[in-house]
Amino acid sequence: MNDDILKRLGELIESRKGADPSGSYVAKLLNKGLDATLKKVGEEATELVMAAKDGAPDKIVYETADLWFHSLVALAHFGIKPEAVLAELARREGVSGLEEFANRKQS
């Protein structure tokens, strides 16, 4: 498995900005505006929750992939590269979740 998949996918999504919406799902979604993209993120999050409640590992993986993909489209809307999220996860690595949460409340 290649660890660069998020970077490559982010680059692909970025390349679809301004593309013909009739030939690209990403271009079509971005062309509809932020609300449409965020609606898809919400739908995919809900589908992931439903798959998890069903306890179906294959569906959980499938829906997580959909959620991640649409989250990447949302990031692209704001010009944020996937590497920024990976850097944030790296920053949090080794930090207690409770500590990280407490630090957010102080900010």
C-alpha cells in the first residue's frame, strides 16, 4: 500500500477544480457550491455511523472511504491540502486525547 494516496487524491481533486462539471464528479460537486459538498460530507458520516451500528466491517471501510473522499473535496474548496491534516495528526501523536481536548478549551 502506498502512503501517498491522500496526497495523490488531493492533487487529483485539486486538478478537477474548474473542470467541466459534465465530465467530473468532483467538478460537478464543487460547482454546486460549499453547501452541496458539506451535505455530502454529512451524508457520508451518517452512512458510516449506520454501517458501524450494523457491525459490518466491509461497509464500514467503504463508507469511511466515501467520508474521507468527500472530506478531501471539502478541504479543496478551502485550498487546504491533505498534508495539513496529516501534519495536525502528527502534531497530536503522543498527546493524550484528554490533554489535547483540555488544551482546545483553553484556546
